[in-house]
Amino acid sequence: MIEVAGLGAHVGTFRLQDVTFTVPHGQYGVVIGPAGSGKTTLLETIAGVIAARAGRVALDGRDVTAERPEDRRLGIVYQHGYLFPHLSVERNVAYGAADPAFATEIAERVGARALYDRPVPALSGGERQLVALARALAVRPSVLLLDEPFSALDPRSRTIARRTVGALHRELGITVLQVTHDFTEAGLLGDVAVLLDHGRVLQAGPPDDVFRRPASPYVAEFLGAENVFAGTVRALGNGAPAGAELRDPRPVPAGPRSLEFRAGPLTIYAVGDAADGATHAVIRAEEIVLSREPSPTSARNQFAGTIDEIATLGALTRVAVDVGGVVLVAALTTRSAQELGLARGGRIYASFKAMAVHLC
């Protein structure tokens, strides 16, 4: 378990401030955030490489805030590997391991065993990362800190290494905290996501909650939400069908309600507990369905528009639809886009459910 409470640290003029989150025992945490947000500083403060100036760090229920790095019984892998250049690859992997046979097994599984005959200076960046991963796992740490451990690997090797580390994490019951810029990686690996910016935690929780229910428009846009609109919201009534007015003048109790959100020419229906007034609406691109004709659907929100842009990248296609001067971006499979016969300037209908609208 990794417990961080009110953690603060200084590196030059940078400040890590009031950082609080928990990664339960045996779970996989991911830290995401823009460059310079303090992700590596956070790992190094948990590891004891940087002294905490405030707050508390506990590992497996033991307060280690004042302990030396070597007494914290954790493993750490940096982005650049940082191997011992004077040792062979095999001796790097075995360094600190109590069981040489287990170290060799781990090296085999992560792909470092094939590098045993290579001198460390001759290794590529990706190969160094594989050896560093094997070395950290070979000592059977209860807590493992990973600072972008797959960043130098090619896409295929990255996928294999990610799956292997995920499998070893589960088999060995290791609590992991990994820094990553890859949102797909965060969703695939993480049980807990921590969004860090300017040394502060903006949001923490299960990755699906963080990505689908961002705490602010800034978080939504950072996490790649293409559809973020500023506007105003008003309640239509508690439990009423979206789009139906309540004639009952009594106050509406707190809790999920049918809501109407307006942003320029868009009137969007949502379900939630937002208070009346100014707010932002977030709709993930994958929640928007496109059709050539108006379709009988349970989706309350349906808009006619003109295709402004089509961007295809492999199996996914993103389509920008101009609705009265406001752009909605939909994400669909490339095959679906081809079947629809989409073309720039063409007429299209975009629809999404009220439950797909997140207000923040």
C-alpha cells in the first residue's frame, strides 16, 4: 500500500504541495500530468531520494517519512534506466536479489535475459529499460515505483513489456505507482489514477471516473476530451424526462435531475445534480453516434450538421461536425466511417444520450 497525505517537497524553485492519495495494497496506481507537473519529484519523495518538507508517506502501513531510501524496501525504475556501467547485464539484474534463479526467471519474462552477453554501454535506451525493470523486480519489492519505464521501447515491445509487468504485479502482489504520459496505458494498467499539475493533485480516483467525470474543464481538455463547452444549465425537474418542464413550483430535492444546458446554438439535455447557472459540459467523442438520416433513438440529443473535417488514424476516425458554428467531434471506427460514406461538406446527424453529458 502507498499512502501519501499532505505531502510537500522542494526542488529548487519547484514545490510539491499538499499531495494526498492512496494506492491500496496490491493495486496499480498511475500518475499523469503535463511536463513539469512534478511527477518524478513525487516518486523520488516517496522513495526518500528527495526529503519531504511536509506531510507523511506510509508504505504497507509503515510510516517511512523519515526513513532512508535503502530502508523503505521498495524498487524504483527511472526513465533512463541508470544501470551500473561497470557490471554486466546479468550482474545488474542480480544486484540485490536474494534468489539468483528468480532473478534469471524475471529477466527471461521481461526480455532482459537475451541481453546477458551484451555490455551495458552497447544497450539501446529500450534495452536499458528492460534490464532496469528486471533488476527492480528481481528483489521482490512490496512497492514498485516506475518513471515512464516503457517510453524508449518500440510499440510492439512496449505492449509486451506492459502486459508482462501487469502480470507480475498481480502474481507477486506488488503495489505499483507508475508515471506515464500514455492515457491508454493509464486506462489499461491503473486501478487508481492521480492527475498532477504544478505540484498539486487536481483529481484522483479510478481511471474511468477521472476520464469520464473530470473535475474541471481544464482536466477534461488535458485528458483529451474534444467536446468541452461553456454555457449555462437549468434544472427541468427531479426524475422528469429530459426536455419536459415541471410545473410544480416547489424546490427540487438534491440528487440526479433532468437538466437543460445551453451553449450558443446548442441546447443539450443531461442528467445530474448541477446547480443552475454557469458551468461546462463535457461529451467524450466516442459517445457521439453519427448517421446519414435522423434516427429513432433513445438518445435525447440529436443535431444536424455539416462535416467540417475527417481525420483517420489507423482503426479510428475522428469527424468534426459543424452545428450552427459550434463543432462537435465524434470518434468512430474507420470501417464505420467508410460504411457511412462520409465526405467533407456532407450533411450528417450527431446524437448522444443525456447520460453521456458530464457537467463540471
